[in-house]
Amino acid sequence: MEKLSVVVPTYNEKGNVENLVRQVGEALEGIDYEIVFIDDSTDETPEVLEKLSKENPKVRFEHRTGETGLATAVIRGFRIAEGDVLACMDADLQHPPKILRPMYAAILSGADFCIPSRFIPGGDDGGLNLYRKFVSGTARWMGKIALPCLRKISDPTSGLFMFRKECIEKADLQPVGWKIMVEVLAMSEYGTVVEIPYVFQDRESGESKLSGKVTMQYIEQLFMLMKRATKRKGITVIRWSEKYTENMVKKYLGKENEKTI
């Protein structure tokens, strides 16, 4: 199996990273993987990450100074990742680490991208309050209007995705703000996307980073991508049900893991 690199940007997530590492390890048992943290924190998160990296050879981290931003952190993680398959997820555990296993099975099945979705049968965005649901829904609507590559994808503004590293080999990634998956989908070369259902979780520790500045950066990003986005003939989007996802995990990764979905 191909090595999987899970890239996690962190900003003041000292209360979450240890639990995240544990849950990722449980989800990816039997899979060759690494976790790459790119950290911009101003609290004690770097110290916690250093401790974790010394205890666990699968954990790597880089603390940046003089540069901040989720999207640029993720791109930095992609550049130093050792895996042929790359994943991106948040550190706050609202993206449940157990979803990584079926995502990896989707890639093994031949998909270029796997995007878990809150908006297909079996999915749920219950971890968002009403205000954030409104903001998230507006962002999806704006993205689909601006960028044709997003129109077939049910959850294009999430930060949770996995893809083959070769998809970004020629991509001119110039991200701003937080919506890194929009940038990657607009600028990469790929043909097949598999969507699988997942349930967005409540934040366990720390605070949301959503702000007016983030919203303005997203609008700026969309305008830039309307001019720069890779032109492609078409994208095939395949949606897996919960049951089919479970079957594909068993097919590609052996016995069924009860913690998968």
C-alpha cells in the first residue's frame, strides 16, 4: 500500500493534538502513515508537538515564525510530506479521524480524490451552530457559482480531503485564507472524485477561528481562481453510501473496523 501523509495545520490547539494523534493511530492501524503538523501557534502547542514527535516516530512537525495562515501551512505540509497519498484535516477533532480509513480505501479503489461530505445520505453537519451553518452554506453557494469544478461536489468548502500526490505536481497553488480544498480542486489535475458520508463533530477544545477577515479572504480567493483555475473537460463524482463504504473498507483494508464510520 502507498504511504499516507496526513497534513494538519495548527494554531493554538494544545488541548487537541494529543487526542488527535491517538485517534489517527487507531483509525490507520495497519497502514503506512505519518502525521505532519505545520504549526503557527502562539501558545504551548509547539511544546506538545515536540513531545509527541519524540514519543511517536509517525509524528513530524514544523513550527513557523514570520508566516501564518491555514492555507499556506497546508501547502507547506504537502511539500515536505513523504507519502504518495496526501490528506488534510483540521486539528480540532471536528473532522473525525476515523474517517481517514474509508477515505484511504476510496483512493485504493482508484479515485484521485476522496471528499467526505456532510450533505449526502449518512452525513450530517450537526457540529455547526446556526450562524456557522449559514456562513458555510453561503460559501458553498458562492464557490459553485464562481468555479465550475465545484458544482458536482456536495461539500466543496470543507477542509477535509485526501488525494494522490501526483494530482498537484503541476499545480500552481497560490492560496489565501482558509479554504485550501477550493484551491486544490481548482488548480489540480484529476478525473475521479469519490464522496463518502461523514458526521461533523463538536469542537472538543479551543475556539473557532472564523472571522470577518477569513470571509473576505475567501471572496478574494474565488475572484483569483476564476482567472487561474485549470480548464478541464469534466470530473466524475461518485457518491458512496454508508453500506457501500463499509464494504469497500473490508475489500481494500481487510476486516471491517467497527470505528470506521
